[in-house]
Amino acid sequence: MNDHGPGAPHRESKGERTRARILRSATTLFARSGFNAVSLRDIAAHAGLTHAGLLHHFPGKEALLLKVLSLRDEVDARLLFPGILGPDAPEPEPAERLHRLVEVVARNAETPGLVALYAKLAAEASDPEHPAHQYFVKRYRILRREMTELLTALFAAAGPEAKGDPAAVAQQWLALMDGLQTQWLLEPDSVDMAEQVRAFLRLHGLRPEREETGADVSR
């Protein structure tokens, strides 16, 4: 039997498994201590490798950091903003994208390590000399643009119920999510990030909850 023909499941090579282990270790240590306090030797030891073994897969700490950051963004982009990935990517309806955004907030509550990583590194990266500075500048620029376009479409569909300027609401929404993440990291049991985002969207005349198929939604 040919395991490498069309449609055959991809089997990770030893190198791919090692890279994945390095990325998991880097994510854990960056989230715990920040970029500057962690060395490549720390990451290698955590991953069960030698320093030279890690360098075989990643040329340096900056390249490793950017890969760690981009992995989650690539997953979210495919889910939320497929247009970023190319003109042929299927585009969900605006209401569906809104639901998915709220679901991502809820999902983040299940990955405290990644939330801590982004919170810590976003603050560190305000320094123009930080290796992730341009990454976060670009990331927020893309998020503001995509969320403004999404809100423009949602406000138009909502009619007079919608309140606010889409660009301003997009910035406020991002600021809310960043602030909620910090509060949640400090007191996880006291902050429901997803529900607070839903409440914010309701204030602007939007409906962040999915309506069940076949349900009576008349008033």
C-alpha cells in the first residue's frame, strides 16, 4: 500500500515533532517570564534538547518568538478573516464572523498560557527595539481594519438599532478584550470575558448570540 499518495494522511517527521516540542516549550517559557528573561538554552533544556539541537531547527530566539506568535494568528485568521489569506478563501457571513469572534474570546479562557504570552509580549513590544514590535503594530493594524469592515457590514444590516462609528467601536472592542484579558489573568473566577464582550456588542445594537435554527425569534 502506498501511504504517500493523494489523500494519504500526513505523518509528522521526527523533525516536525521536534519543532513542535520546541514551540510548546518556548510558548510556556515566554508566557511565564517574557521574551527578554528567557534564553535559547532555557528553551532547549525545557524541550529536552541541546542548545545546538535547537539551533538546528531555529536560527535564533527572535525567529522562534515570531513563529510562536504567528501560529495562533494563522489559526484565528482562517476562522475569522479568511480574506487575509487570499481571494479564494471562503468568506463567512458577517453575523457568522461575529459569532466566531466571541467564540474565540471564550476559547481563550481555556488557554491561559497563550493569553499570558500575548499580554506580556504586547506590553514589552511597545518598545520600538523589541523584536516583536513590528509584529504587534501590524497585528493591531490588521485587526482594526478587519473589525471595522465587519462592524460596518453589521451596522448596515442592523439598521437604526446599531449605534456608533464602526472604526471607533473596533478600537474600543480591541481595548476591551485586552483589558479583560489582564483582569482575567489576575482573577480568572471573577471575569467572564466572553459575556462582557457580548454585553458590549449588545450596547451597540448587535446580537452576538447565535439564534437556534427553527426557534421562534418573533417578538
